[in-house]
Amino acid sequence: MSDPKLLDVVIVDDHSIFRSGLRADLDATVQVVGEAATVDEAVELIARVRPTVVLLDVHLPGGAGGGGAEVLRRSSGLLESVRFLALSVSDAAEDVVGVIRAGARGYITKGSSGRDVSEAVAAVAGGDAVFSPKLAGFVLDAFGAVAGEQSESSEELDRLSTREREVMRYIARGYAYKEVAAELFISIKTVETHVSAVLRKLQLSSRHELTVWATARKLL
């Protein structure tokens, strides 16, 4: 039986030895509730189990050859409740950016210790974005947070009211509307109105895009 005090995790990787080793190395705050080796297995398992976090390898067999990014695309309806953390041997920019664009909340390499992975799982579950130091630069560059574009970020933020900026930061961190309302002492309906205004003004289409936008600009 799942322990509600622990973080439910699904491991998706096509190497059984790696899955076994990772399961053994994760600390006591994490409970592995399922494993999958292919794209199709992963999509079915994630939809059925609805874990808190999915540890997702980038390169997987099955599906249409899209690997971890395909798992994310086919699980797009769950991205509000299930967090995805990419875990791969690859540190190639195209792999990192590909899964982040598809919906992953972070990306760490398989050289990470069990403790590091466990801490990353907790951070992602809490709404943070997590990247190995080298990989963060790829993401910042890919989403335009380079020095020459800081003025653009300021202009975008200037479109938002003070309250909209507050709401934006909470939503980008993964807070539910109810939680934002409690933090700011406003109604859930007011939160919804502010979120709609923020997305419209920033020309974004989803909460996930807002998280990526804010993370790339170091606003969280």
C-alpha cells in the first residue's frame, strides 16, 4: 500500500539493472510505485498510477521513436498533476531542450548520486525546476534568457500589475489555484482571472509554458 507521507515515483528506463540500482539508492522519502522500459509501457503506467514524479530516461524504445519526449507528449493531459524529471546519460543540448519543451520540470544526468536524485525528486514535486549545473545553461539559452534579452524580459514584466506578478510566480512554481488564493488572501476566482491575464499578456498558452518562461528568466 502506498504511504501518503512519501513521494510516489515511477522509474522509466530500458535497462533493468539501472532501474534496480536507482530504486535501491533512492532515500527513505521516496517510494517507487512502478517501473517501465518502453514508451508504450510508460504511458500506460503513468496514466494508471498517477505518481507524484516520473524519473524519465530520454532515450527509450517503443512508440514512434520519440523517446522520453514522446512519453511527455502522450501524457500531456497529466502535466498539471504529475511532474516529470528527465534522468539520462546524455548531456546533449538537443536532448535537454527537447524534453523541457515537451514538459519535463528538470533534467539531471545519471552520474548523480541517489541522494542527489532524491533531492531533485522532492524539489520537482514541490514545484521547482531542477537542472544539473552544466545543463541549466542550455535551457536558459534555448528560452532566450541570455544577457542581450534581459531588457525584453523587463518589458514583458512591465505588462503585468504587481498582483499579477505575485500570482505568476506562485503558479509558475506549481501552486494550485486554491493554494495561491490562501497565500494571497484572495478568492480562487480572482486567482483564475489573474492567471488568464498573465497568460494573455505574456502570449503563453499554459501553466507549463509559464513555468518554463519564468525559470528561463530566473524569476522563481
